[in-house]
Amino acid sequence: MNNKTKATWMLATALSLMLAACGNEHAAEPPAPTESPKPTETPKQTDAKKPVESKKPSDSSGDSSVVPAPPVTSVNSGSAKDAKAEKEKEKETKEAKAKETKETKATKDKPTPSESADKQNQTPGATEAVSDNGKAGASGPKNPAAAVTGGKTKEPPATGTGDRKALSWYYMKKPKGQVPNFPAETKSFTKDMKALWVGTGKKVYLTIDTGGPLGDIDTLVKSLKDNKVKANFFIAGYNVKKNPDFIRTLVADGHLIANHTMTHTDMNTQTDEQVRKEIEDYEKLYKDVTGKDIQPYFRFPYGRYNTHLLKMVSDMGYTSVFWSTAMRDWEPRKNGAEDPYNDIMNNLHDGNIILMHQGSPENIQALDKIIKAVKKAGYEFALLSDIEPPK
């Protein structure tokens, strides 16, 4: 091989090596960075996966022997929904959604507090028996009166046996003009369980409860004043606070106002400490508003009581007042004001203690007509203080 040929071969070899080196260097380069995939958008929650709202208390069954309490609704329900909705929007991962769905299902399957209370408080009554909103606090908290004592209270004693057995007041109608029959337990009331449920003679005791709405105050006051009738009011403490001028008007007009507790709670759900405080706080509030001492009469909210509490209230100086005529007057009346009129006139009897709820518009509309008809039937309206309390 001559020098020229040898030089050409060497050049070709060098070029080949250089090309090979360039090919290896390109293969070793990292691939160009690709765009990171966008996170998958969390699908919107379907209606089926939304948290289940607590069911509202069921409507009245229509059974005249058991009178249910009016349903209670939460004032915070709207803000609670907004908070939950905002919280759900912040959940982005599938794992969180799966957990939420599981919790929602568990909540749906579990009875709400109101449902459980409704089942526990269903108390059968006698035929034609009428109670004061029978199932007390069915959809409320287990021990709502805890707020009265700052929540620092022990649980109420178990009910169901002995003198703690929960009782609901009722009566059994008889033909017009005859005094109804009353619960068998009244025969076991002792002298230290002062209670009234019927008077004597041609007198009628109109008792008006305001554990609920105050209703048409002006028409109520005018009907009583125009007919020169004095009534007996059992006004819950929160209504005294809401309209103290109404209370002062009743006192000035000569009506009797009695203790109906501060919170209008089923007292079977309270401790003795709570019961005493409810009653004593009412006494103080009444004195602050009117400058007078409360009259020594008491009505158990919803007509719910037990003989232990009956004795305890008696020991505090009160006579508990039940009734011998009542009606389902927290519900709209099918025939308007004619229904309360007929309810009262068809059960009119000597010593009649009538329970009427102030919040019923039909009651207030019928009141003038009722008063006139009762008087025409030969009866006189009287105050509870006209009945001599049991010694």
C-alpha cells in the first residue's frame, strides 16, 4: 500500500469512528420532557351521594286518643347545609369521596334522634282520651332542659318503674253534661300530691296554655274583656320574655297567670335539679316582670308527669292543674272556628276545667261565641283560686 492509499484508508477510518461516536452520544441523551398530565377533575357529586338530611317528625296519626307534640324544626338547618356543601367542594381525591359515600350510607341507615324519640314516646291512650300534645319533645334533644342549668347536670333517673313511671294525662268522654272518667292512677294520688282536674258546681275554669305561639293577642284580650270573663293562663317562660307587656296586661285585667316552666320541656326527661330550677326561675322572672308573686298553680308541659314529680312540685307549694276538656287544637281545624265551639259545648259539665291553646287561630276566632254560649247554658267562668286546693 502506497502512502496515498494508506492516508485515504486512515481518513475513512477516522470518519467512521467519529460517526459512531456521534450516534452513541445522541442515544444517551434523555428524552425531551413531556407535559405532565392534568389531574383528573373530580366528578360532581350526584344527588344520590349527598348527605342525608334528618327526617322531619312524622305527622299526627289522627288517633284522637294520643295527642302528639307539634313538630320541632331546627333554626340552624340552613347554615348547616351551606357548611356541608362548602366542605364537599374541597374534597378532591377519589379516596375521600369513597369515604364520604360510606359515611353517608351509614347515616342514612341509622335512625335520626327524632325518629327514635317518636318510637319511644308512642303511648296508647283510652278511647276519646285527650292529652296536652301527648308525645312531649318527641323531636327535640334527649335532655333539652340542660341549657337551663348550663348543661352541667347528670342524666335524669330511668323512667318506667315505681314513682318514676312516665304518665300522660287524659280523660274519657261521657255524654254531654256528665263529668268524664279520668286515669286510674288518680286513685293512687296521696294528700302530698296536690292536683286538680275538675271542680264542682255550675262553674267553668277556662285555662289557656301558651307553650307554643302567642297567636292573636289583641282579639283574645278583647273577647275576654268584652264578656267580663277572667281566665287562667299557663304561659311558658320564653313567651313571658318574648312579650312582657302582654303579661302585664293580663295581670292588670285580673286574669290568673300560673307556672308553666321556662322551657316547656317534658319533665320526665329532666333531673330533679332541672325541674326545681325551671320552676324557681319562672317565679323570679314573673316577679321581675309584674312585681307580684306567682300564683301557686302549675301545669306539667304536655301533661307529661310522674308521681315522684307530682309530689316534688306539691312540696314546692304548687297545686298541679290538669283538665277535663281539651282538643287537638295545635292542628288546623277542618271546620274552622266551629270545631272548638262544638268540642267545648258538647263536653260541657259541672266544674269543667277547659284546656285551650292560645296559638290556635280557630280557638281565638271562636272564643267570643264560646263564652256567650257557656254563660247561656247557665255556667259561670271562674279562676282556679276559687277551687280550694287539697290540704
